Amino acid sequence: MELTPQEIQLFRHNGFIKFPTQLSKDHVEALKAAALKDMAEGVEPVARQGDRIIRISAVWQRGGIFRETITCDEILNPLESLLGSNIEFVLNRHNHIYLRDAGSTHSLELHRDVGHWSRTIATVLIYLEDTNLENGCTRVVPGSHHLPAFASLKDDTIQYIAASQAIPLPMPAGGLLAIDSMIVHSAGVNRTDRTRMSMTLGYHSPDELTWEENPRRVLVRGERPYRGNDKPRE
């Protein structure tokens, strides 16, 4: 399903959009089961907090249902409306699944996923469980991807201003949220005794001025056109 012109404009203006598509219940359950299995078995690479695993990384490299999810039409079809028909998946940014419980402290501070607008990516968040205010749904500062003053969020005053403008985005299990990676955002605190699992993926358009293939990028739709001035004439 393509995005409407109005939805595209909302993404450009606000920096985020809830996709009209979502993953089926069966797909979500299969993805959760695979992620929990890898966590239980400690399949590297993982991130730990204390003695427990809170994140599995390199989900593309794990193959199976993870790779099927990254390349599914529910994500790529609406993403085409934002990135065009040629889409790459980014291996060295995001590419992970978080298991957030009440003790998880990762990504709670407001932040950006990239440091400059010229290198931005489209971040797609896949929610594997219902998210709400109680279990720490994603928070965003609408329109903050336009503001260069937020390039550094270490200043207490800037943090305060950003926090005062952040809005929560509750999402259902299977829901898909796309954000401009320059938008200021964070995870919320999980105040329940349950988990809040989500998968984070990064996509962008191929660099039309780079001839060489980048081993940290995977073409998931379309082609890699080269339009440099030194391109041989056909």
C-alpha cells in the first residue's frame, strides 16, 4: 500500500508517520518466538544489562523470519513513497530487536539516530507487543528533524525544551512507525511487570554518486543507479 500525498506531507513536516499497513498476528508471533529463542540461547551479537540480554543485534545476518520481515511488502511498499523505488537496508545502524522491561535503561534519553541531515535514513520501528504510556511507548518531538539547534542534546536546557515538547505514540502489536532519523525521540520508561519488544530497522536510497558497492548496505528493492559525471557512455 502506497502512502497518500497527505501522509507523505505529514512525514516531511512532522518527521514521523504511522504506516497504514501492519504485520499480521501470526507474523508477529513468529518474529517474537525467533527473537526470544536467540535471547534464551545467547546467540551473539547481543547487548546485556547486568546479567540479562536486552537486545539482539545483526538481525539481517540471522536470516529466516528476521530477513523476511526486513524485506516484506508491508514495510517496503509504503517506504517507496518516502524513498523512491530503489531502497537499501542499512546493516550498521539499528538492525536489532529490543526486549525492554522495567529495568531497561537503554535509549531513554532524547536523541537523534544520525548527526546530519545529509546522511539521514528512514527508521522503521516494528512493535511486537502493544505499547502505551505505562510500558514506555516511543516519544517524539514533532518537526525537530528540521532544527539544527538540536544537533547536540547534551545541554540540559535543550534537553528540557525537547522533553517539554515530546509526545507519546502508542502503537499496537504489529504496528509500523516510520521516523526521520534526524527527529528527536526516545523510548519511554516501562513501568509495568511486562516486556515491550520492538524491532528497529534503517533504510535509505542508494547513493547515486558512489560506484562501489558498500558491504554495509543491502539492496532490498529496485537497483543501484550510478549517475556520476564519470559514468561511461552507453
